[in-house]
Amino acid sequence: MIKKVLIANRGEIALRVIRTCKALGLKTVAVYSDEDYNSLHVKQATEAYHIGKAAPRESYLNQEKILDAILKSGADAIHPGYGFLSENSDFAQLCEDNKINFIGPSAASMDLCGDKMRCKAAMLKAKVPTVPGSPDLVKDVEEALDVANEIGYPVLLKSVYGGGGRGIRLVTSDKELREAYETVTGESIAAFGKSAILVEKFLEKIRHIEYQMARDKHGNAVHIFERECSIQRRNQKLIEQTPSPAVDQKTRDRVGELVVKAAEAVDYTNLGTAEFLRADNGDFYFIEINARLQVEHPITELVSGLDLVKLQLDIANGEPLPFKQKDLHMNGYAIECRINAEDTFLDFAPSTGPVPDVTIPSGPGVRCDTYLYPGCTVSPFYDSLMAKLVTWGQTFEESRVRMLNALNDFYIQGVETSIPLYKTILKAEEYKKGNLSTDFLKRYGIIDRLTEDIKSDQKQKQDAAIAGAIMHSEFFRSKVKSSHAPSHRWKSHMDRR
Ligand code: ADP
Ligand code: ADP
Ligand code: MG
């Protein structure tokens, strides 16, 4: 049984995992780089180990340093969070070799999931539909050109090791493909140390719909509903919601059965996510499995009532799933906004630095997972995700309005944030109606609308400031007048004299 968990991560996700461990009475071990000396996860864990310099390679990606901290602290389990080492099968293997309980799938299963091509092949075998594309890796540009011409442009070049939107390029002609082949190879080597490319049909007007899956070590598997993550920029998610407006109960059950098959096909254990693209005609195509806890897991927690980190720990302990598919029911509607430190108008460039002041929103149906506190710093070395703002409502509209109000209440001083963009999206009629697609921002000219919203916001603030100044000066004048005027009592006193 797990007694002490080392969290090989930082930021909001480290805090999220610590919270559940505390609730279960488990000891926690934090690790931190030079940059994170003052971070909340260091303060909230039972103990903390310094693991190196700010650059991820020297700390959070440094397998030896982390293993060293595990051995020194006597932790018997490791939670990898997301990003960093979470999907590194060599690291999962290193933990297995050292008899440390890695909270996630086996190294072998992770290895299979981490290779988009091998994973697609496993799905085809299990009769889970995948996006049409090259039957195997393409060995060079010439072969990529052949495949592209066979399936027809537009196509995507994808690094099989890609993740977080990196290593993907859209191409519409032979000329573009030749250039992109080099870029994707370079990007993949820079981010993942290796490259292998597949060609896939580029699907238009699609939705990104993914399923939470859970499978225990005894082979019992369920899906915990879908999440729609179609609001994206640069193939990265910004806003997620569940249920998806495009999924009715019949579809949920039908695709859910595919998800269970997918988990079995790669002998998956613990929690994972099966990602699909939904074409405009309603067809679903499997794209990949994320072999870890997903950033957007809180929306599933809010509609399922489950603590997914607890479920991960239970499965890692070898316990059977405590429920069957028929026991799981969705309750209400949840939305998540990823509050990033970035400048929407500088093509989403990161915005970093000290945050002298913060106001975290709260209220009924509002949850905020964040590492922010007044006086903290947003580091240039790590991911731009500062907070996940999540709302729940009995209806979609209730959850949407709660989100808008919470976004209004969220104050982060010192860095640019994606909050203004989210307000514009949440107010858009197309969003309210559930007309979502992965090109939502472009399709509906959202950035132009944001510019308008900011202008009218500034105008309103100016008008309010002017009105406020007038009121203030009137108030002040009346004060001055009354203090100079003889008081009633004094007057009556004078009269008496
Ligand atoms: P999710 O599917 O959970 O939304 P994302 O694909 O957005 O996940 O990535 C989750 C987090 O992990 C993000 O912060 C992203 O920047 C980071 N990430 C994803 N893949 C990698 C990778 N291969 N290397 C480094 N960071 C990654
Ligand atoms: P990553 O590993 O970076 O998460 P994915 O394969 O999951 O890469 O794709 C990320 C996003 O890229 C999807 O959510 C979708 O918006 C877009 N995408 C991926 N494959 C396709 C495709 N075949 N056609 C159109 N868009 C795609
Ligand atoms: Mg993905």
C-alpha cells in the first residue's frame, strides 16, 4: 500500500496531487528547482528536495536527480503529473526496476501509447476507427509526397512522438510539404530528441472530443464520459467542457465502448485519455492516447463526483475499480478555462515576471486550481499555465455565467493573461449555441471581437471614471460647503444670543 508519494512536477498540478494525498493521510514529497524555491508545492508537501537548476533538463526532466530524491525520502510511489516525465516510458521503466510504484500505466503500455503510429496500428487491429493516412511511418520526403498525393491535400505531417501541439504541420501542396518535412523533423528532435513522421488526412471543421478512461490491474475498464476541447490555439487546448454539446447519450455509449476497447488494445492500466476528432458528419476518429492525468481532469471530477487522483492511487495500489459502467452518471455541466500567462496580441507569446497581487475568484460552483499567490513569480522556464478556472452548473447556461463572473473577478497583476480572450469567447453567440470547432478562433474572427471588446471596456471604464470623478467632486464640494456653513446647532445658539 502506498504511504508516501513523491510528486515529480511543479505548479498547480503538484498542488492538486498533494491535496488528495493529504485527504487520504499519505505523506508527500515535493521536488523543486532553483526557480521554485518559494513555490507553494514546496511549502505544502510534507518534505521537499532540491533537484537542480531552473532549466527542466537539469531538474524536472532529470531522471537521476528525481530517483535520488525518491530513494533519499523513502517515498514508495511517484506521481508524475502531466508534461515533464509523465509520458516518458524510460522513466516509468526506471521506477519499475527500482520497485517504485509509478502512478500510471506500465512502461510497455506507455511506450506503445507514446508512438502515434504504433498506437494507431493497435487501434486498427481492435477496430477502433482512426484518421485516414499513411499505413506506416514515411521514411523520407519522397514517400511523404506519394502518400499525400494518394490521400489528397490538405494533409498533416505529424511527428509520432509529438505532444502539446508540437511537431504538427498542415500542408496543402508538394512545395509546402517539402519545407514542412524539415521543420517537423527539427521540432521533433528539439522537443523529443528523435523524429519519425506520419502523414494524416487533414480533417476540416472538426471537434476535439476525448474520453476519460480508467482500467484497473485486473482488466476492468470504464469510460468516465467525454470532454470537448475544441477551443484551441496552435493545436493546444484553451477551453474545455463536459458534456459535449455534440454528444447525446447514444453516441456517448457507442464511442464509450470504443474507448474501453482502445484501453484493452494497449493493455492500459490506471487513468488515461483517448482523444478523438469528430468530423462534421458525426464520425469519430481516434487520434491518440494521453497516458497520464489530463490537464482538464477537473471538469470530469465535477460532473462525475469522483476524485480522479484518488482513483489513480487506488488503481496503483492494485484495487479493483469500485464501480461498473452502469454506476456512473453525469451530473450537470462543467467548463474549464486554462488561465495562461501570455499575450493574445503577440501571437500568444509567454508573458512572465513577478505577480505582486492576485485575487482568486470563488463562489458556488467555482473551483480554481492554481499556484498563484500575491508576490509569486511566473517563470520563463516553464509552461504558461498559471491557473485552471473551472465552473459547474445544473445547466450549461449556469456554468457559463458563473465562468464569466469568475473571469471578471480574477485579477492577476504583472503579467498578460488569456482572461480577456476567454470573456470574449464565453460571450460569443456561437459558443453559447455550442457551434464549436478546432478553428473556432479563426472561423468567427474572435481576435477582432476581442479588440472591440477591449476598446468598449476601456471606454466604459473611462466613462465610469469621469462619472465617478464628477460625483466625487460634487460630494467633496457639498462637504466643503457644509463645513463652512454654520451648523444648525451653532446657528440656533447664535439666534439665541
Ligand atoms: P492535455 O491533453 O492534458 O490537455 P496538453 O497536450 O495540452 O495536454 O499538454 C499537457 C501539458 O504538458 C502542457 O502543459 C504541455 O505544454 C505539456 N506537454 C505536453 N507534451 C509535452 C512534451 N512532450 N514535452 C514537454 N511538455 C509537454
Ligand atoms: P498532440 O500530441 O500535440 O496533442 P494530437 O494528435 O492530439 O497532437 O492533435 C492535437 C490537435 O491537432 C487536435 O486537437 C486537433 O485540433 C489537431 N489535429 C490533429 N490531427 C488532426 C487531423 N488529422 N486533422 C485536423 N486537425 C488535427
Ligand atoms: Mg493530443
